[in-house]
Amino acid sequence: MRVVGLLENTTLDESFESKHGLCLYIETPNHHILFDVGPDATFIENAKALNIKIEAVDTVIISHGHNDHGGGLEALFEVNKQAKVYIQESAFEPYFLNILGFKKNIGLDVRLKYHPQVKLLKGNTRIDEELFLFTDPKLSRYLPEGNKKLLSKAKKGYTQDTFTHEQNLILSLGEQHILVAGCAHRGIINIIGEAEKQIQDALDDVIGGFHFINPTSFKGMPTEQIEAVGKVLKETGYQYYTCHCTGETGYEILRQVMREQIGYIHTGTDLIL
């Protein structure tokens, strides 16, 4: 299986443009997948530089309803007329970032909700024998502190987002199981636990952001909290590749704990798993 960072907060070199957001290209025996599409069309330009044909993508997974993960949908539809876009129906509801009392809209373009390529989901979905999507992990350990700044619209005013619109992907290739998460707003440890429960087996690799960055101050979680998460992840024995909202400082702290058990996906990173 091949995983390529088409867009991430950082870049390997100046050949690729980086932005705050995430887009991963995943190639399996049966699929050409985009996991998230970043905030705009930047992922398409990076794909050209990497000789990846966006028009050949057959499956798109949008991890949750924030524009740094799904803002590039309109640009995708201009280039690709065939891919099915799997997204939780609730991901098109209004979502906001609380910045000192100001509510900044960070949701998706609701006009795209009923685009013919969009497949609206409600909860867990098996696409085929390779691809399984799940949401709503039952555990609630080590939840990201930055979630407190993220809101959804209520009947009267706003309420803290519960992230029921967040979905995660399990790729099953023979006996190999790989988990892909976008921001892990529900907590990466909880998401891993739910993945293991769903497949009734262990994972091999885990890919995604762990949301250690406060979305308003862009400061990381306290070192001791990140170290605690790192120790739990290390004990699983899985191989990890992180990116985006983990932050470079968060990654370095994890690296101190997990050593070679964790790597970083930049824009332009090309992995074979």
C-alpha cells in the first residue's frame, strides 16, 4: 500500500506548497483514494508535481466537517467526475471556532451536500472488503484540550462540538490492518480502541493527526500530557505516522517517547507500507 502526503502543514521541499490542512493519497490493490482534500485546490497542484492523477481517484473520504479537511471538495469536482465522496451527513452542519468570543465559521460548503458524487452516511459503513468507516468511539480517554474551542450550532446559540461527524478509515489488505484518522478529535487512543473492537483484531499501522495543537493559540498541549499519550501508543506495538494537528513540537515529544515507532508525514512524503 502506498501513502503520499498531498497536503500537510509542512513540506519536504519547495517543490510542494504546504498549508494548514490535510490530504493523503492512498493506493491499494483495488482503490485510488483521497483521505481528506485540504482547504482548497492546493492538493491538486501538489499531485501534479508528484505525478499523481486526481482524475483517476475512485474513492474520497472526508474525515469530518471542518474546511481544512473538506474545503477542497469543489476543486475536486472540477477535476474528477467519477469518485464517490463518503462523508457523514452531519459533517455539513455548521461548525465554528471560538476565538475570544468571536465565532469563526470553519464548516464545509453546504451547497455541496447533495452533489451527485457525495454519499451521505449515518454511522459506520463498510464500503467493501478493503474499506471500512467507523465513527463514535465509546471510550473517552485523553481527549484533546483544543476541542473546547470548537463549537457546533445549537437551537439557541452554540454548544461544544461532540464530533459525531468524525469518521475514521480502516484499510484491510489480507491480514494487514491500517487505521487512518484525520484529526482524532475523539482522541487517538479511543479511536484505536474502537478500531480494534470493530475488526476484532490488532492493527499494524496508524496514520493521522492527533490534535495536540490549540486551534486558537496554536500552542501545544502540555508536555506531560503528550508524553502520557505517547506511552500508551508505544505499548500497542503498532507503527505510527502522524501529521497536521499533532504539530511539530508534539511530534518531537512523541518521538522522544516512541523513537522509531513513529514517523512524520509532510507534504511530499511517499510511504510504502
